[in-house]
Amino acid sequence: MAFDDQGREYMIDMFTSAHELSEMQHTGAVSGTSAFRTHDGHDVTYLGNGEFMVMVPGEEGGVTVRTDDSEFV
């Protein structure tokens, strides 16, 4: 969950590729980089330090949103 400067909420989903494992002995194995999209399907770019750029129709250059999620701050 992230918020823009006007307090609007954006739910951001993170997608990663996981190798298919027959045994769950290597849980958490991933490959490649993560991809981000909003619940509404808009492209998202991670900028760093808890900031993301959401590409919203009608907003030239996108909207910068911030999260306090410890994984991204």
C-alpha cells in the first residue's frame, strides 16, 4: 500500500518468477527481477527508498507514491 501527495491510496502488487520445485526443500527460490503493477493494472516502477512511480492515464510522467513498508524503505 502506498500513498500519493494528496493522500490517495494505491495497492501495488509485486510479481516474481519462482522455479517449479518438486520438493519444497528450496522454498523461496526466485529468478529474475520483480515486476510491479497496481491492483487496477497500471505499470509501476520502483524508484528506491520507499518511492514508486505509478503510470496513471491522464497523468503525464506518472504519479509518485510512497510506502512505509519495511521491505522497501
